[in-house]
Amino acid sequence: MRARQPRRPTPRRLIIAGLLLLVVVYYLFFSGDDGELYHPAERVAARAASRTNLDSKSNNTKIDIKNSIIVPTYHERPNIRPLVTAVFGALPADLRLQTELIIVDDDSRDGTAEVVEELWEEDGAYDKGYVNVVLVVRTKDEGTGLSSAVLRGFEEARGESLIVMDADLQHPPSTLPTFFAALASPATPFVIGTRYAPGTKINANWPLYRRVISWGARSLARPLTSASDPMSGFFGLRRELFIVSQPLTATGFKIGLELLLKSPIRELSEEHGGTGRIKEVGYAFGVRSEGSSKLGAKVMLRYLLHLAALYRWRLGSLFFALLLLSILLLGLWAAALGLAITLICLRRLGLVSRDELGSGVGKGRMDQVESLMEWLGLEGVLRVADRFGGGGRGAREREREKDWERRRRVRGEV
């Protein structure tokens, strides 16, 4: 018995890649603009002139805020109190009074506002830092989504050091002092948390499918930046860097990745005597204890489309050249497949013998094409060709039976 040969799913992979390519082409060329670009300097200036939807206990005091933590939320009420307690509990007393926690909520109406109000009124709220919790509630007319929520938080922030983190406590507040210490120097304008630094680890209870998705998303983004964890939603930057950033896409999914690409990190760092490199802080990634993850098929698709737009922005005309090359290769493969199907039909019709066909095209390759046709549900084409093949049908069917017998032997089924 011959050893079973491994299957070659190359045609299937090419078809799937072709479909994904068509989706990307449609998005890039036919879906229109994503909306008005976000200009950091203009928006920050406009918000400073008119703060209409800001609510906090410290806004009208003389507290000198130097640091701002932005937390976008949607249906995260169970996590609000644990988050606030952990964040201010991780900060030294002097840093606690200089830090504000801005919660940007997309009109959850789940009791988030009530929890914040309870924190404001709690005994010792001033010393604990709870009076520095800022609540920004956005309506649908003002926009929804993760990236736009973060940008709105940047607009409202009064600190010079800006940090973004999730509300589900997967980003450990214990690392915040390290972030603020790095951002205190203009030579380090951007800091990002990484799950892949030496000595760090991901919680063992994190689901396998989430690990696979994270690995795939990270691998796709790595060519764009030198950061080891470009998908991280735990990052910080100085206000001056944000203001001079290039126009951003407020509808994107990973605002941290876009800021890595569109802000002059190297130039600003070297201007202040820095190395120009991105500062990375390792942390142990935890698991969500309350609420549910917002990750879904729609979010993953939006990430792929956002990533394609970033590649287009980074590569410019080279991106279109690579895209056209991919379309050309896909077209050549489709043409070769069509030719092979035509030859098979001619053979089934008795117009070309198997020996004649084999003299120009490998018989094994033709068998693979037949298998591909059956996998695509095109076996009806073969049956029609057999039906109209004429008097040589018996010989062709015997030849077909021999083909099947040989292929079964190759697969080890006999």
C-alpha cells in the first residue's frame, strides 16, 4: 500500500484569497470615503473653546491636572467602580491628585452615570481622587465607536500626558506609574503596552480562539510599525504629539495603530534628545471579569478594512501596484483553470484522448482539476459532457473508473 499523500488545498486557498481581495478592492475603489478626516489640532482647539458635554467634580476647581486617562465604555457599568478604585489605588498620593480619569460612554443608559455620581459623593472622594473622574456621555448624533470615543477623550483631556486603556481591567492599572514616568519626558512622546515583552504572559484562561485572532491581527499589522504589539489598546502619548499628528480616521477600529503611523514620534523624540524609538512597557494581559467582549465578525471585518486603508496610506502608489499584480496573478490562475476545465470537457466528449491530453498537460494535474470541479459542485458539467460524448461513452466510463481506482489507491483507500 502506497503512503497516503497529503492533500493540496491550494485551489481552495486561492479562491478564498480571491474573494477577500474582491472585498478589499470594493472597499478601496467603490465604497466611497469613510467620512471627514479628524484634524487633531483643530478639534482640540474647538473643544477647549466650548466644553458643553463635560461633567466632573474637579472641572471647576483649581486642581492642576497633569495626566489624563481615557477609557471608552459601552455597557460597562459593572466594571466602573472596580476600574476607578484600581486606577487611583495604583497611583501615589501626589500623582493621584494630578490625574483625571475620563470615561467616554456611548450613551449606554445602563447605570454608568449613576455609578460615577456615587463615586463623587463617597466619603473621602477628594483624597481618593474620585473627584477627578470625568464623565462624557455621547449621543448617536455625536458619533459612536471605539476610535471616535478615544479622540473625544483626547479633546476633553486637560493633562499633558494622555493614556488610553480598556474598562474591563485587562490592562493592569499597576503599570500606570511606569507610563506616566516615561511620558514625563518630551524625549518619550509615545508609550505602548505590550503583551510580548520578555517575562510577560497572557492569562491562561484567555480562550484559544481569541489568541489565534490576536496573533493573526498582530501579524497583519507588524509590517507597518516596529512596535511588538501594534494591536495593543493600552498606550499613551504626549498632548503635543497628538496635536501635530496627521489627519486621522475617526471611524477606524485601532486608533493606537493609526497614531503609531501618523504621528511624528521619531522627529519629536529626537528633537528633545531622545532615541526616536517607541517606548514599550510589558504587562500581563488579564481576562474580563464582568460584562461581555465587543469582538465580533463585524468588528473583525472593520479592522481588515481599516488595515487595508492604512496600507494604502503608507505604501501610496506601491500599494496599487501590488494590488494590480495580485489581481493579474489571480486572473492568470482563473484563465489556466478555465483552460483545464475546457480540456477535460473535450476529453469527456471524446474529441481528445487521454493520451493526447497527457502529452501536453500532466495527467496528475488534470485529476486535480477534476477534483476541484467536484469540490466546486461542477460535477454536472462532467456528466453533461459524458452524456453528449457519443458512442465512445463506454470506453470513457471505463477510463473514468480506472481513474477513480487509481486515485483511491493514491489516497490509501484501497
